[in-house]
Amino acid sequence: MPVGKLILRYYWPAFVGVIANSLYNIIDRIFIGQGVGAAALSGITAVFPVMIIIMAFGMLIGMGGSVKLSIFLGEKKYDKAEKVLGNVVLLIFIVSFFVAGLGFIIKQPMLELFGATQTTMSYANDYLNIILFGIIFQMMGFSLNSLIRSEGNARLAMISMLLAAGINIPLDWLFIIKFGWGVKGAAWATIISMSVLSLWVLIHFRSKRSVVPLKWHRIKYDHFIVKSMVAIGLAPFFMQVANSFVQGIYNSQLIKYGGDLAVGAFGIIMSVVILIIMSIIALNMASQPIIGYNYGARNISRVRQTLRFGMIAATVLSVISWALLELFPEPIVRLFNNESKQLQEYGIQGLRIFVIMLPLVGFQIVISNYFQSVGKAKVAAFLSLLRQVIVLSPLLFIFPNIWGLKGIWMASPTADTIAAIIAGTMMIREWKKNLAPRKDSVLKSKNTKAQAATQ
């Protein structure tokens, strides 16, 4: 199949799935901002880094288990695949109770670290209490849905996320607007929707339609499987944790230079930007198996086509999104809160500055995915951490000392520019070394010689 057509075929299920997954926090913020107020919105933003850490543990288990499941299925080792599923379920229970217990113990200093103040602490505390209480449902739904995708049921994984989002949205309206439960209502809506998702995925793995059935006697600790799962999942885990602390730095600096409403404005900005980033990540999810398969088969021409299509498509998505955000920042910000003029002022100014270099972000994400797809995990990890940790974190301390609140917003586009230059340079070097057209003939020649030697 032509590369462009093939990518689009894989893209739409991935896109719908990741966007539905992203809607939880966004819908919560819209209803809280409109139904409770700006201070509550700021309080929820302080909880966001904690939610990222919870997601990191889900990725540690879910992504590690997914890779092992795929490998064993490819090797026709169904017995070991069942053991992977059983150990994923076991780890979910163990890690959930550990993270929830630790979260309740360090909740107060953790929220203060991530930007909760006397004004917003009660909102943050109310929301986090319920989220920690239902953490097992979040991990179960996210992790097992990743395994459904690894079975080859990408469409079912998409439907799972749509189901959860479809429950969360009306519950948000019912609990926050109709019942007046405030941030507690938003948290309960999230937990109930995730519990339904958990039940849904468990029913799938206990049904005949599952490629890898969940058998109760397989829920037994296997040191080898757990060790290999954790080893695979550590890279995305540490990236998510690093992202959480960068969000924490943002919140603490925003409190210092702009106050609670600046934190609320940042929450709005991130809600919008995450939708764009996830759209590009869906493109990566569509192109990753095509790049990996053809790179392994030494069909470098299709690797080039896929990479070129991905970079162009990601850049087009970024440019269109950038134009919309720069042209219409006010209605976007007012969607989250239309009462606080100060919040709107912070949000509009911050959004325009924050995304000014957004056109440079798309191809960076695709480049990082390329290196991951061809097995160059260290390069991929470096590029993933480059913007968020290596470049952005220092700028968040330097720029505000010079330009105040505006400096915090300026840190992101500056980091985007520096990271784009480095990523582009590394890609040019990789293209010349391994992807240039002349390599096709060289690799074919090597393959021909190898076949002749075998014969």
C-alpha cells in the first residue's frame, strides 16, 4: 500500500484514542472553570503534575507489558504472553496501593511543591483525595488498554477510550453543574469513568474474543517477566516523571511572578497545547510500525517515504494549529472561564507567546519517534528530554529574572527553537549516513552477496 495511504489508515484510530484519553483533564478544567471559578481552576492545575506521575506508573507497567506481549505473540509463545498479562494485573494492584499510600502521606508538601497556595490548596486537596482513592482504576484501564492494542485490536482500544470519555463528560456536567459538587464532582466523574473502562477491559480479557485470555492462575509473580517489563517501561516512566517536575517548576514560578491566576492560565494553555501534541503523537503511532518493519527489512526507500510524510504532516498540523491559536486566543481562553478578566488577560498573552514557535515542534516529535522506531533508544531518549529538561528547566529560572511573568511564557518557544536546531542537525546527519538514496543500492548489494554466500 502507498505509504501516505497506509499512515492515514493507522492514524485515525490512534488519533481518536489519544484525543479521547486527553479529554479527561480538559473537560474537567472547562466545567470547573465555568462552574466553580478561577481559583478552583488554579487548584486543579497544581494537581496536574501529580496526575502525570500517576500516568508514568501506568506507562511503566502498560508499555513494558505491551512490548513483551507483542514479542511473545510474534514468537508464538502464548503461554508466556498469558504470564505477561497476569503479571501486569498483579503489578497494577501492588503499584496502585503503593502510589496511593505514598500519595496520601506526602500529599501536603507535594501540592505545595507543585504550586498550591492557601487560596487554592482546599480545591487541590479535595480533588487529589478522590483521585488517589481511585488510582487503581486509572492504572487498570490505561495499562490493560495498551495490551489490547498490542493484541492487534487497535479499533477496540479506540472504542475503549471513547467509552470512558463518553461517560466522563456527562458526569462532569451532572456532578459539577447540576449537583454543585465542585472539584469533588470532577474527580468522581473521572474515577467512575475509569472504573467502567477497567471493567470493560477486564471483561475483554476474560472473553473469547481476546487473543491472550486472562487466567487467574497466571496472576502470579514471575521475576524474569517483571524484570524485563520494568526495563522496557523505565524510559517512558522517567520521561513522564521529568515532565511532571517541569510542570511543577512552571507552577512555582508562575505563583512567584503572577500568582494563582497565572497558574490557572497555564492550565488553560496546557489543555490546548496537549491536544495538538497528542495529534502529532498519533501520527507517530501510525508511522512507527511502518518505519520499524521496513528498516528491519532494509527497505530504506519506504523508511524515507514514511519519515518524509510524517515530518511534512506534523509540520502542517503544527502550522495550522499555530495560526488558529494566534488568531483566536480570546474565545479559546473564555471557553474555560468567562468571568475573571485577569485570568483571561494572562491566558491570552501567555497563549500567544507560548505557542509562537509551535511550527517547529511537529517535526521534532517525528524525528524522536524515528530514532525510537529503528532501535536507537538512547538518541530518542535524549531528544525527548532535550526540550523539557535540558533546555527548558534552566530557562524557567533565568528568563523570569529578566522579564518577569512574560519571561516564563518566553521560555517555551526559546526551548522549542534550540531543540529544533539540535534535532534537525542530528536528523540531517542520520539521513546522510543511513537514509540517503545511495544506501538503497549498497544494502541491496550486501543482501545479494549474503544470499549468494548462503547458497
